[in-house]
Amino acid sequence: MDLSKKTAENVEFMIEAIKEKLKVLNFGAIKPAHFDEEMYEELHDIYELVMKKNSFSPNEMQAIAEELGNLRKQA
């Protein structure tokens, strides 16, 4: 997968990978459709951070969830 391209498919891939890696139940409300390509770089940064680490403290998971919430499209 070429994550250097800003596509909806890449956004979906990164969101699903983050959710899988963190294995947190409250991430169920976060769906790829909530994000668009405008926030792609920020989302990619979060994705890379999550993929580099093997474990996360509760505070780190909370911070990641909050940051993903901040990146969501405004209704």
C-alpha cells in the first residue's frame, strides 16, 4: 500500500490499522468516513506513531483518541 498518496482508501486503511493495533473498544465510533484527505498528513503522522510502538499507556491511548477526534470532519 502506497501511503504517500492522499486517497480515501489510504485513510480507511490507516484508521483500521490504528484501531486494530490499539485494540480499544471505544474506537468503534471512529469510522474512516469521518475523515477526509485534508487531514491526511496529520492522520499519517498518527498512523506512523502507532505502528512504531508495541504498547501504549492508557494516557497515550487517550491522547491518540483525542487527536483522532480533533481530525474528524466537522458536520
